[in-house]
Amino acid sequence: MTTANSQALTERQKGLAACACLMAQGDLTRLEPAVRTALDNGVTINELKEAFSQLYAYTGFPRSLNALGVLGKVLENKQPNWQEGKPWKRPAEWDDAKKAYELGKKNQTQLSGRPFNYDFCPQDDYYLKAHLFGDIFAGDQLTAADREIVTVAALSGMEGVAPQLAAHKQGAVNMGNTQQLVDELCAWLCNEGYTLSTKWPKGEKNPYGKYFIGQSYLADVGGGLMRSAQSDASSSATSLKNVTFEPRCRNNWHVHHKQVQVLICVAGRGWYQEWGKEAVEMVPGTVIAVPAEVKHWHGAAKDSWFQHLTYHKDVQEGASNEWLEAVTDDVYDKLK
């Protein structure tokens, strides 16, 4: 529920955030449909151009240019409801280095909440003020609040940038977003699987990868939690594992003989399907007990990472796993 002084994340903002996050990851396959969705939900063509251009300062020119290339490809089949947006115009600050620097200094002070001087490296201090917060922020396609949504989303999709992400989360509030909206943005990116923010370890590449389509990872997370699960069960249970699936990754059809498999979704979004039945969506908190002798598969959604814990219970003598045929694209692609 929102109040007069709060904000709720709009579909337009979600569109900007999804495109920024995928652009930062260099995930062009998922970026293409995300661009279409953003345009359908009110993001203009010129706003996306501005967002992808701004992010070169955070992700590098190659990913910026690749994202713009994806946008150009999508526009080859431009839909009537997609808006061009306000005409682009050259900022006056581009022709006056002093004005650009002063604008950047003002923007950086507002974003940081105090004057910011990076005396340790005067070069970067100048680039930040004159170029990033000056030249780039001088454009009028995006508001300062929108620019920080784009930046937070991009940094959320990158590794090794925790200090910058923390600074820009606060900066997003300083530039006009509410704390509630920033928190909602980060939670939405995680829950939709654009980022994989989770307390559970990703682990190493899955040694059972030959039974999967796509890349998965396996981590042994047994211990206290598993001992608790065993104490609550009427029969023995195996160790707790965490399986992480990249988007579109799924395991083959398989059967657990003489044992029940338990799946607990902890991050992202995925699917579980039994032979001859409709697929069941799995989101954080979903728990499924797979009966023994039932042919089934599980894996990630097309556009999301997916992470589930798994263990076996009611394990009988002679228990085993039987791996069967792959889940073909014609079956998997029917899932929405």
C-alpha cells in the first residue's frame, strides 16, 4: 500500500531497469525481448538510447554499443504503439566545458549528499564531474531519478561493484526516488531473476551437467538444517544440495526410484513438471515433494535464474536416480 509521499515501481520503470540490468550483464539474448516489453510499457525509444548511452560510463562502450545494436534490431519491426519520445537535442553544456563541470559538480553533490572530491586521483575526479554528471546528465531524455534507477539496476547485475551499488542506492533517493521504491526495485530485480541475490552459495559447475540443457551449478549446503529436517522426518534423509540454473537451463526427464525428492525454491523463477501433467511454476517459497517412481523434470524459466534446495527423504534400500531423455525445446518453449 502506498501513501501520498511514497512511490510504487511502475511498469515503465521496470522496463528501464530490466534493460539496464541485462545490458550490464551483456545478455543480449534476454535483452531483446526485454526491450520490446519496455517499449510496450511506455519507455520511449529515445529514453532507451539515453539509458544505454549513459551506462557506457559504468559498463564500457562494448556493452553500450551492443545494447544499442539490439535496440536497432528490435526497431526493424517497429510497432505502432511504440513512442519515439521527445526529440533529442544537443545539450548546451557540450559547448562549454566550464558549464558542464559546474553542472556535474552540482549533480554529484546532490547524489552524494555532500561535496565529493576524489583527490586521490584528480583525473577521475574531473571525469566524474565534467563528463558523467556533467555532459551525460545534461541530456533531457531521462530525469535524474530515472538515471539512478537505470544505474542501480545496471550495478545490481554486475559482480565486484558492491561499494558503487550501495552509493547509488542512496544516490537514487537523493535524486528524487523514495527509499521504498529503491528497495522495491532491488527486490523486483531479484525476484524476477534478473539478478541472483541469495544467501545460498552458487557452487561449482554441476558435475551432472551431461543430464542438463544449459549451465547449472551445484553446492553442498548440508549440516544443521539437514539434521533438523532429519529429526522431523519419520525416515532417513540425504544431504541438502543447492542447485542453481542459468536462464533456460533444465535437467532431463528423470525418475527417483525408492525415494522422495524435495525441492525448495529459494531464488528466481523456474518450473517443475510431471509426465502427462501441466508444469507448475516455482518461485521463492515453493516446496514440492516429488513422489518416488514419478517421471519429471525441473529447471529455470526462459528469462530468469533459478535456485532450489533439494534433498531426498523416505530413502529405501536400493534407491537410485534414472536419467531419461532431454526436455526438448518444443515442450519447454510452450511454458510462459
